[in-house]
Amino acid sequence: MEKTAVITGASGGIGLELAHVFAENGYNLVLIARSKASLETIKLLLEGRHKIAVKLIVKDLCAPTASKEVFEECSADVVEVLVNNAGFGLQGQFTEQDYEEEINMVRLNVLALTELTHLFANKMLKQGKKGYILNVASTAAFMPGPLLSVYYATKAYVLSFSEALHVELKEKNIVVSVLCPGATSTDFARRAGMLKTKLFKNGIVMDAKTVAKIGYKGLMRGKRVIITGFVNKLLVASVKFVPRALLLKVVRMLQETPN
């Protein structure tokens, strides 16, 4: 029987690379993003390279009704996998940010992810087949983030939410995994205004393809938390032992943009 993976934020970065990985493994795809032109190019590429079908949904998931509209457009599909990848961040002082953009970040990173997870998890239960949900968080989920305060907080939510669902849904034959990459070479840094920060200029930045492959393998193995790369695993482990005040100083330093 044909299997389908629904992927949000699929027009670039980790979402696009996950689309390639799932296509390589024989999944039909439902790809969701705001850019129609980008999605159409990806559809031609993936359908031409693999014997799969690709459905496109052009949608801004920040809109209040967007998640339900996406779900309704998938009503006829047997969805085996949901990947909640869409998200963005904003670098800078919280009080100096555009408040509506900060709220849109919460709508996308938290509310849309939660609603899509609820809708598709129930769909998977009704289908009576094994299901998989991959929520994309970040190593940011394990610590506070001065100069990206709202973004770090949203990813902490995604981590906590996903770990809880991993336990709740495991007995119902649904795997819930949370992917926690560190700095990754995608358009995220440009949109967040982070290209000149110490984290992206001097840190170890992984490529999106590697992150996607690690995420897929971890999901298929039923891992609860998937942290990409040895350095990121070491970073997350060290958080438990570093004094909180020092941790906050280090994170702020990494997020600063040199004058």
C-alpha cells in the first residue's frame, strides 16, 4: 500500500532535505510552504527522480485557520508520517522586535505544530496503522536564549510536548520523535538575522542534508530525542553541569553580532 508523508516548511533547508529522504524511501509527499514557485520546482524534481506522487499545499501556517485547511486537503490521503518542520526565529533584544512578528513565531513554532499534531495523530489512530510524527526543535530547546528569547522558548515547548507524546502514543502504535539540530546551513539564519553572529561565523555548522538523514533514521528507529552530531550532543549534555548564570552569558555571547 502507498504511504504518504506530510512535511511543513518544505521549500528549503531541513524540510526540503527531509522531502528528498522520504522520497528516496518510497513515500508519496504532501509538501507545505508559502512559496508556490519553489514548491512547484521541487515537485517536478522529486516526481521525475522517484516513482512517487507529490501534492502541494501553498499555505502560511501563521494564519489561524491554516492548520485545519491543510488537514482537510489531506482528508483522502492515508498519512503515515507528519513532519512539523516549519518555523523561524528573530535575533535581537525582545523589546526592540516587531511584536506581531514575535507572535507569528509563536503561532507557527507552537500553535500550528500543536494543532497539526492533534489532527494528524487522531487521523493515524482512526487509520489503524502505524504512524510517525517528527517535530523539529533545536538544541536551543535545552537552554534559555538571550537575544533569541522567544525562539528558544518555543523550541523548549516543542521538546517537552514531543517527549510527553512519545510516551502517550507509543502504546497506540504512533512514534513521536523530536529532532534537535544545532546550527545548520539553511535560510533560517538569514531570516533570523543571525548570519553575522558568533554562532554562525565561528561555530560548527552542519549541512541540512546530514541533519535530515539523521532525523529520518532516528524517527524510523523510534528514538524519542534526536540530537545531530557529537558536538551538539556534548553541548546538550554539558547544560546540566554548567551554572545557569554562566550558561546565559555564553549563549548571549554566541548570539551577539560583532560591531
